[in-house]
Amino acid sequence: MKNLGTILAAIFLTGVLVMYMCTFQVRFTEVALLKTWGKPAEAAITEAGLRWKWPPPVQTAVIYDQRARILEDRTLETRTIDGKNVLVTTFTLWKIIDPVKFHTNFPDGVEEGENTLRTMIVAHKQAVIGKRSLSEFVSVRESDRHLREIEDEIRLAAVDSAKDEFGIEIIDFGIKKLGLPESVTSAIFQSMKSNEEKKAAGYRASGEARAADIEAEARAAESRILSAARQKADEIRSEAERVVSGYYEEFAQNPELRIYLDKLRALAESLQDNTTLIIDTTQAPFDVLDPENRKAVAETGSAN
């Protein structure tokens, strides 16, 4: 009985070992590549389930996870076309879509493929940035910045190479971090300050020129208005004098009243500026202020 138990245990363990060596499992997130005598099959296994194979070294199975992976490149100084250095870190979202092509290029595994993809991304990044100026990365004017355009150019350059050469699909790509070396930062800030000061000087000069134009226009308008007002006043004065001269003809019959009115007008003109005078009311035209003179004129007018 003891020998029978040992035999059964040995058979069971042998069966488990055979099952382990002759089967492999493909999960729904994975894809498998079956190799026969080291040569990969022409098509990958994409359906999930338990699969059979010959034990090694006849056949071996290579399993790849088909879920997306994130790759971040190294942060290196890259020179722009205008001689400035920038620090650009990018991210790449990628996955394996052609296991046969991927395994052919990277038989040592995913890490080897990831390193090659990183090197390729860095090369395309340096090539694209080398054709761009610093203002397309950092500028106070939004119209000068072209980060999205630069991202798209790097992504498109990498997409075709990754797919055709390595069986990799680049799902998404972008700039994760943008920085400037300390030496470049101070130079940029100084340049930006200088540019803004030039703008401010231009705005001040434009404002002063506009203010001078407005002041000149105001003075010209003032001159025209005053000229028109003087002309109108002269016309009114002339008309008044014409009317008054008609009255003077009527006053010819009563010269004392005319003289009296002339004195009143002269008196009004002399006092129009709120002037304080110490006068002799016996002297013309101030004698009109004498009550006796006013009474005499009134009596003369009544008699006529």
C-alpha cells in the first residue's frame, strides 16, 4: 500500500509538471507569442484561455501585457535654433500592437523595447526643438507660444517609426515639464524686461503725441469759438448802436435826457468790474448820482 501511494503521488506530480510544461494561460489583457525551436509564430494568440504547447525546448510561450504603459523620457538640455537651452520632459502613452514585430526587435523583453522607444523619443524631441526658437516655448505673448504644435510634431515623427519598426502604438504624447537653465532664465528675464520697457516708452511717446494733438485741436476750437463769439458780439453791438442812434434822434427834442442817459451808460461802463470809487458827484458823468440833478432832469422831461 505504501508503494502504491508513492506511485500515485509520483504520477500526480508528473501530471502536474506535464500540465505546467505543456500549457500556458492567456488573460484577456494579454497577448501570447508561441515559439517553436526558438522561431516565433507568424501570428500571435489574442484570445484569452488555456492553451496547449509542446514542452521546452520544443516550444515556449512569450506573454505580453497589452495594456497601455507610460514612458517618461530623461530631462536633458536641448538647444533651440536661436542658441538657447531648454529643459523639456515628455511623457508617452504606448502599447504593443504587433507582438511578432516587437519580439523580433526586442527578444530580451519589454524593458529593452522601452529603452529603445525612449531613445527614439529623445532623438525626435531634439530634432524638433532644434528647429524652434525659445519664444515658441516661453513668451509673454500667447500668439508666440506653439507648445501644442511642437508636441504634435514630435508625436507624429515618433508614431510612424514606432509602429512600422517596433510594432508599438503611441496612444498619446505630450510635454510634461518645461524648464530653463539658470543662466538662460536670467538672460530671458532681462530680455523680456528690456522689451517691455521699449513698449512702455513707445506707449508714452504715443500718448504724449496724442495729448499734444488733442491740446492743439482744443486750442484751435477755442480760437474758432472765441472768434465767432467776438464776431457775434460785434454784430449785436452794431445793431444795438443802430437802434440807439434812432433813439438819439428822438432825444434831440430833449437834449437834457440824452445827456443824462449818456452819463448813465458811461457810469455803468466804469463800474462794470465791481470797482470801488470815491467820486465827486458834481463832476460828469457822476453828477447823475446827485438827487437834485435827477429831479431837474425829471422835471424837464415832464415839461416837454
